[in-house]
Amino acid sequence: MLTTTEISKVLTLEDYMLNPPDKTEWVDGQLVEKNGMAAKQGRIQARLARYWGNYIISSNQAGEVYTETPCRTVGRGRCPDVSYITPELLTQFGVNFTVLPQSFPLIAEIVSPTDQAEEVFTKVREYLESGCQEVWLVFPESQWVLVITQQQQRLFNLGEVASSQIVLPGFSISVDELLA
């Protein structure tokens, strides 16, 4: 954990990659603290991580699920709310990496009322340009789940079942259950 003095010295992406401070992202030469999650967003984050984790075990797909673990995107360091890494990438980078040197293949961001739309969609673009294959944007207040890949965007509403489009074939969850 870096001290406040050390944080002010972290100016390069390479420095960030070596020792990222907790709950920060590196954006355009600046450390940006992630907005604190309210209980609702934290509950959804934990629930989605648990569901993805249980699914990879029950389906024998292997891999690992992480929360708020840093990764490198195109010229930035990001810290997705929930992420999944494949067994192949675990073999390549190990389980104890400090910062994944690319985006995770599957990422979820739990959007809070204080998040700005342009910033959220900028992250999605960065993730997809940096090795991510699928991004889930979860909107607790609007009660939507938006699943984005390079080829498509699918919006799931209450009463519908959101499903993985690429990375976790066969995984699905009721939007009502995820957002309950």
C-alpha cells in the first residue's frame, strides 16, 4: 500500500503497473480514485462475482473471478468491478499478478448514480481494445444490464435473462435476481 506522498509521485503507467494503489485507476497521467460503491452496488458486485465463480466451477470451465483487480488498457490502468480470467491467461500470467498487462476477457462495471456516461463508455472501449471480449454494464437504478462485445450490444431489462455472449458460454442470470 502506497502512502499519500508516494501516490503523488506515481506519474507513469509503468509505475502504476508495478504498485497500483488500492481503488485507483491511472488515467492520462493522473491517479483517479474510484467512486466508492454504495451498499446496493457492492451487493450486486459481490453477487455477480459469486454467480460467475459458481458457474465456472459447475461448468468445469476453470479460470478465476476477481473484484477490483487492476488491468492495463490502451494507455491506462483500470480496476474493473468484477472480472474473469481464462485458464489460458492464468497459465501465462499466474494467479498472483499485480496488474494484468491486458484487459480481462470478461469484465463487469456496476454503474453508480455518480458515474458519468462518457467515462463509463470510454472504459468499455478501452477494455474491448485491450483484449476484453465482453463487458457487462449493470445499471442498478435503471434496472438494466447491457452486455457489449465488439460485434453487438444487448440490453436486458427486468423480467429478462442476461446471458454471456462469448466468454462464459451457457451462463445466464435473471436481471431480477441480479438486481434484487
